[in-house]
Amino acid sequence: MLSRFDGLILIIVFIAYFLLVFTNSDFEEDEEEETVNRTQFLWSIIFFTLGLIALLISARYLVDYTSLIATEMGIPVFFIGIILISFGTSLPELAFETISMLHDYKILAIGDLMGSTVANSTLILGAVSILNPVLVPDFTEFQIVTVFLIILISIFVLYLRSETGITRGRALVLIVIYIFFLILTGFTI
């Protein structure tokens, strides 16, 4: 069980990570900052607010109808979450990181990737467990996820530390590992 106390620890870990990144000067960019006028700022606030409202409303329907579809089709909800929900929630990040890379904001794309991974595993999971403790009746489903997460993080760190970075070939390796993970997860559930 992931208790409220565990959730609090996860949130503290997130805050510590945030402070560490914030105080680390290695993440500063040397580029000039763009200035935004008042009208652009207000439109950004309006669009952000509308997007947040749409996200909250759609999340409610997504949870309800995904559970209904999984039950009707006889597919485990966990498997639907791994395939459909995770892919759907990753699409905005994919779009953001692709646009960042195309406009040569590579550090922004890597920051988003690392930040969302840490935020999902600490802040989001911690907040959810504080609101409603998470009971995991069968941990075997998560063993495969844990093994693949460790493998992917290790490979990702090796790629980032290498001189060539993440090339197309290396990206293909990551995609193949993900496909293998989906296949393996589908057979064990």
C-alpha cells in the first residue's frame, strides 16, 4: 500500500529535486531571453486556463469510459492504462519536445522529459496517495514495469553522457525496448 505518509515522502523528494535543479547553474542557457508584451502574456494566461479546464473535464471522462471499455472488452484496466492512457498523456509531451528540438531548444526538451518523469513518479503519485491511499493487491504487475524503468533510465543516461547523444539509431533502440515491454506486459497480465 502507498500510504499518505509515503505520499508525503514522495512530495518531499519532488521538492528536493526541484530545489536541486533550481539552484544548479549548469542548466542556464546563454541565449538571449525573448520579451513578451502584456497582450501576449494575457492571451497566454487565457489559453493556459482554457487548456487546464479542458484537461480536467476530459480526464474525468477518460477515466470513466476507459474503465467501462476495459470491463466490457474483458481487458485488464492496468493494461489499458499502460497502452492507451499512457500514450494519450504522452502525446502533448511528444509534440512539445518535437517542436523544441526543431526550434533548437534541446535543453528545454530534455528538461521537459526529465521533469515530467520525476513529477509523475513523485509529485503526482504522492498527491494521489495523500488524497486516497493506493492499494496494490498484486505487485507482480509492477515488477516488469520496474525492471524496464531501470533499464530505460540506465540506457538513457548512457546516451546522454556519450559524445554523440541520442542518435536516430539509439532512439530506435528505445522504441524497440518499449514495444518489447508492451508485448511482455500483455502476456503477463
